[in-house]
Amino acid sequence: MAIICNVYPPDGGRTKREVEDNPNADLGNSPMAWPATQKFRWTLENTVSGLDRATMEGAITRALDKWAEATKDTFKFTFAKSDAGTEPPPNMVISVVGPEGSDSDFAEGRDGSKVAAAARLGPAGATNTLDAETNTFQAPVKLNDSPTRPKWNPFMFHNCFLHEVGHSLGLGHTLTEGAVMGRSYQEGSKFFLEDVDLADDDKKRMTDYFTKKNKSSS
Ligand SMILES: [Zn+2]
């Protein structure tokens, strides 16, 4: 069994359907990029089966620390926990689908693989204003705890979340073996057994993507 994720651009560009039908459509990065000093405020709405809130929030914090460390010399993303009801409101809402009900993002995979999570590629929102302080763009991450859920464990949750944030920041998938941004995680692999670190490939692709984006917008 493998776990996979569902990622597609928020507006325009490729559709979810095109990504499913074109074997390479998920390898591109977002056409839009966050401001280089974007502040992300995250909140965890609910927990998945088998994991408690403290475990999940600890894993989220460790994963975000890894992206913050990987981007600190080039751009200055910050990530902070934000409670519902605070101002400004969270812009990285981590939600859970289930335990009952279903979601089209979490249909059974064609080959028996389980869709663990879904994210939008890059900034998702309806306004044209991208401002690091006040923007209303969102980086939503959705976790599958519906009847099609994978069997969650603390390590694969950390690794899946690390992967989804890569999408939220704008990265597509990679074919590089062992990278966090690979398309699937095989059961029994390191992704189920330990908290992994970002691979050199993940870090390099993030740096290349933002360096290019910042050049083209200035
Ligand atoms: Zn993915």
C-alpha cells in the first residue's frame, strides 16, 4: 500500500482532472508565489484517528521548523500557531475530513493507494493583493480521516504534513527518489518509520522556484 496526496492549483492553470490524467502535470510549481516575507499562522481544527492533538501539533511544529530553516537565508517565511478567533485570522487552516462522510479529494486510489491529504498549490485566494502582512490568501491543508483514510501514525503524519506544506509554499511533485516532495510514500519505507528531513532536492527546488519568481516580479 502506498499513500499519495491530491494537489492542484487554486485558480486557472491545471485542473485536478488534468493532473490525474496527465502523468507529468503534477511536476510543475505554482504559477504564483507568496511574498518572500510571508507570515503563516496555522491552526489545527481537529485530530485524525489514532493521533492526539499534542502529537499532531508537535509534528506540525517540527515540520514547519524544517521549512523555515530551509528558507531562512533566501526568503523569510515565518510560521506561528494561531488560535481561532484571534486577529489576524489563521491563513494555514489544517482541517480533517471524517470520520464519517466523504470528500471527492479522498476517493479510493486507482491502484489501492490511499489519499492521505490534499493541499492547494501555492497561494489560494480570491483577491489580487498579495501582501505579506494583510493578504487574505490561504494555505489550506486537508487531512483524510474519512472511511478511505490511511492508517495514520505520528511519523507518516509528520512527513505527509511536511510534504503538503511544500505544496502550499508552491512546489509541485518531484521524481527524485527519497525526496519529501515525491509523489507517494510506500508503506514500510522510512516515511512510515521516522520523521524525515527535507532532501537536498526539496531545498534546492524551493530556492530555485522563489529565486526565479522574485526575479520575474521585480
Ligand atoms: Zn503531493
